[in-house]
Amino acid sequence: MKTVAEVVTVSISAEGVTGWGEGVPYPRYGESIDGALAEIEAARAAIEGGASREELLARMPAGAALNAVDCALWDLEAKLAGRSVTDMLGLPPLGPTATAMTVSLDTPDAMAVAAGKLADVPLIKIKVDRSDPEAQIRRVREMAPAPRVIVDPNESWTIAEIERLQPMLAELRIDLLEQPLPAGEDQALEGFKPLIPIAADESAHIADDVAALASKYQVINIKLDKTGGLTGALALADAAAAAGLGVMTGSMISTSLSIAPALVIAARSSFVDLDGPLWLAEDRPGGVRGVGGVLTPPAPGFWGAP
């Protein structure tokens, strides 16, 4: 059971102003706190020399370290310009955003109890495995018949299970199936016509991944810790749109400093899963607030605004 969120925080200062960014190293991708710190230190001279976000995207590997650096630079640029990041991008101000509220993997009956507490939220994510996914999903749906639903097997299913469970997923009005196959086994989805959309999560990191995934998935789950920050996330969102794919925005368990830049991508997304800070006993002051499955943006000046 996860009890602590370990993050890397970067601050970059210029002209008396400081920009902040956060990354969450993820062991699933071979990352660690020490490794992320080493990547940032290796790029220190380039950062201090004024390297642009685009230059750093080419110089550093996509991941948590680059995410922290890239988002700190976005925050710094916004503060120096006296404009919000959304204004710099020609986007409207951020508003309330419905986020998935997670029903964690457990026995079907325990999951039903958890789902009953979320029956009135807009969107639920159900974590399942191979043990008895139909019972897990049915019990949740019985207790929460109204919300939209994402089912996330976390790479645990086979293509045979995906095919067998399609009628049940459609019957229960499941809206999205997230990364059912292990990353690297996507070829099994080539030509498959699902009854509900399937999203690539662990299989999709950067914009260059889209070409190989477009014939296998219908949605791309964008996480800034995978893309290496907001710069890479915007490129991935553009590539997904050009390929006719939908977009989901996700995150690791993190503070609001990770969520604030992700909300920029969330504004372009059909599905949003940014409840990470809501699992924390204590978040950063001024961060996002979540009530009834809806996130309110951080306080003015928290990130990405003067």
C-alpha cells in the first residue's frame, strides 16, 4: 500500500522571480528520486545558461525530471510576462474540472461500499485485475449507476479477456477501458473493434508514440510525468488530435504543483483523472480543491500566473 508521495521539486529564478515545478519519479519506468535529481543536475548548466524548453526537451529524457524543469520554466515565463500560461497559449482561464474518483482494487463487496460513497460524482475510475473483473465492475455499477466510468485493469488482461468482457462493459455503460494489455503487447489490438473506447496509458509517453498506437487505441492518456512536462504534453495532445484520437489527462499521486499544469491539458480532454492530491493528508497551500468529484483550480499565483 502506498503511504507516501515522493516528489522532486524544481525552482528556477530570474530577475527576482521564481518559477516552480514538480515531478513524480515512477519506478514502473525505471525512475527514482536519486535518478531524477541526477538528470536535473546534469542539465543544470544548460538551464542556467538559458536553454529553452524546446532545447531541454531534446536534451533531457522524457520523464519526471524534465517535467519538473519544464513546468518551472512555464511558471517562470508566466510570472516574468505578467500573464497566465493559459493566456500565453491563447486559451480561456481554467475553470472547475470534473475528475475521476478512484475505487481501489479490493473484493467486489468492498469495492461496492467504496462506490456507494461516490454515487453522485461525475466520473469514477474502477481499478480491477484478472481475479474477477466482472464481479468487481458489476458491484460498483450497482452502487453507482449514474457516473461515467473508466475501467483500469493496469496492464493485467489478455486480448482474450478483452474480447470476452466487451458485452459486459457495454451493458454496464462503461465509458473507457484504460490500458488493459501490458505495454509492448499492443499489437494484439491491431484491427480490433471494441464496443467501448480503449485508452493507451503506459504505452503512450510522447508525441512520437502516436503513429504506432493510432490503429490500436481510440484515446491517449497524457501524463506530464511521462511526456516530460507541459511542453511535451501539448505536443502529444496535438499529435493525438491529428490522428483522430481522443485525449485523457492523468497524473501520479502528487501535490497540486503537478496538477496545476496538467489542468491545461485537462481542458482539452474527454476524460480527466487528476485526483492525486485528494489522496494526500496534506497538500501544498493554495492548491486545488476537490468537492463532489470536481476540482477547483489553485489560488491565483500558485502556478502559471503572476
